[in-house]
Amino acid sequence: MKIMQKKIRKIALERIRILFEEAEKAAKKDRLDLSKKYVEYARRIGMKCNVKIPKDLRLKFCKNCKSFLFPGKNAKVRIDSEKKVIRIKCLACGKYKIYKYKERI
């Protein structure tokens, strides 16, 4: 049974990544409604198969309105070097996401 679960989770993760790639392609073509659908499908797959969306992909959508965040079209990205945070503002709902970062030398 465990082997089957691992295979299901692996396939689910692959599909989530594919859906985020498609969401990015749709956002580049100004199809923000379609990119939002792809994000919703990816989230559903993750919830159904009990798979966490990887952190690199979690940064790409708004947790409030589930929109795919594409800087310059529906998101503003600001970097505060004093506080060492990245602020991402969703222009669809107005919510902020704030992430800390470390400087690399």
C-alpha cells in the first residue's frame, strides 16, 4: 500500500508542477483568468493526494484570492534590504505576502 501512495504522490507533484508551468504561460499571454484556474486545479490535486505544494511554487500564487502572481501584470514585488524582506502585493485583492531572506556573500 505504501508503494502505491508514493507513486500517487510523485505523479501528483509532477502534475502540480505542470499546471504551474501552464499558469505561467497563460499569464504571459494576459490570460489571468485561465492561470487562476490552473492554480486552483493544482491546489485541488495537492489537497486530494495530500501533497504539499513546493515552496518555490507557493510563492507564485496569492493565498487569499488564489490568483497566479505574475510581477508586472497582477503583482508588485518590493525588496527591503534594511529589513531583509521581500514584499509581494497581489493587485487582484490587495493582500501582501512578506518573506524574509538572507544575504549571500
